[in-house]
Amino acid sequence: DIKDCYVQTGIEDILLQLDKELVGLGNVKNRVREISSVLLFDRIRELQELSTLQSSLHMSFTGRPGTGKTSVAAKIGLVLRNLGFLTKGHITTVTREDMVGQYVGHTAPKTKECLNLATGGMLFIDEAHHLYKPDNERDYGSEAIELILQVMENQREDLIFVFSGGKDKIDNFFNSNPGISSRIGNHVDFLDYNTDELVAITKFLLNNESRYKFTDKTIEILRFYIEQLEKFPAFSNVRTIKIFLNQLLSYQAIRVEDILIKNGAIKYDELVSIKPEDFNYFTP
């Protein structure tokens, strides 16, 4: 029974945790479950000495920042560890700056250090398209790409690459580097959160992580600000929401300090409440 296998291998717990921790992302969660099912069946067939798919486990995660790509990769790493595809299942997140040097002979050791740190788990290359800069002949990103290709071709076990970035940019990166794209076995597209999902995430961040209280009126105002933030070209989903909340909490602290100065004392409820007047500090 597939459900029993999910439970026995711990995959079901991982997927339930993913569902609990991340609001929305229904298409992504379905895709992760599909990938997990394929991997589980492949492992079962191997144990029964039957032929396996031998498909590539390297992945492409596309979407705007703040859509949960790193969190989902971490859960997939745990699934792969539980099924024996990886020995550790950890995730190592890197960017171009971590892998590419600024002079001859500098890139190879930097890239190899990243590969060594990721061995046994997943190397998550954020904004991977920045590795490729064809307009700059003196750029050393191509050297990092060559090393990655060598590892993808020769070290087929215990290291999985995840290439992450905006969909159009990653597609262009793959078109320019067919050696890499041909070795990607799973593509997962992360859509932007809608307003309702962002409001739910905001409430979770305030209530569950920071232990703040709020009224329906406060959430109504929060929704208004979220709708305005979504219109900005640089909007980055949860990443932008967290920046906004940090600013809001600093304004809440100013309000509470004003009360303390005026009254000489402060009630506990004031310390843990976000109120409509906290938004008055935002400039129009």
C-alpha cells in the first residue's frame, strides 16, 4: 500500500509538515508529492531487483523571490535522504558570489568548496542565471558552469543541484547551457501568492512567530497595504511582507514608547498588540 510506504519511510510526515508550514502553493505541493511518489516507486522496484527509471534528480525551481523555493527544496532533501538517494539531505544555498572568483585560478577552489559543502545533500544555486554572462569575455562564471557539468555527469550520486531564479531568466540560462538543461529531471514553477494567501501568511507571522495580537480592523488595514505592495515591480512575496512587518513593528514600538513616556507605565497588552494607529506612522 502506497500510503503505508509513505508512513513507514517518513515521507508522509515531511509532506504534512510542508503543508502546515507553507500557505497556498497547491501546484507546488502536488508536484512535490508526485516527485516523492516516483522516487518511492523507483526505490521499491530497485529493492525487488526490477529495472528503475534512472532519471535525473537535478531540479529547476522557477518563480519570483519569496515564494518558498528554499523551504520546499529543504523538504525534498529530507525525502531523498529518507529514501536513500542522499546520505544527509541537507541544503546548501549559494549565489554567484560564492562560486565565481575575480581573477584567474580563483573560481575553481571556490566552486569546489561549495560542492564539497553540499555533498550528501542539495546545492541550491539561487539566481543561477547570474553564473552566465556571455557579454563579458573576462567573466569566470563559465568556469563554474564547466565544473558543475563535470560533477553532474560523473558524480551521479549523493549530490543534487537545484537551479533557482525567475522563470524567463532561468529558461534563457538553460537555452544558453544545453548541457545543464538536459540533465534537469524535474521542473517546478512557483507562482506568486494571491492577496488572501499573503494576508494569511502575515497573520501567521504576527501570531505564531512573533506572538502579537491584532483586531479585524488591523487586518483590514494590513490587506490594504499588501494590495499596494503587490503593485510594485520589485514586490517579492513573503520577502517583501517580512520587510514591511519589521517596519510596522518598529512603529508599534514607537507608539508604545510614547505611551510609556506619557503615563510612566505600560500595560502588557500594549506591548503585544498591533493597532490601527500604528499605521499612522507610514508616510503617504
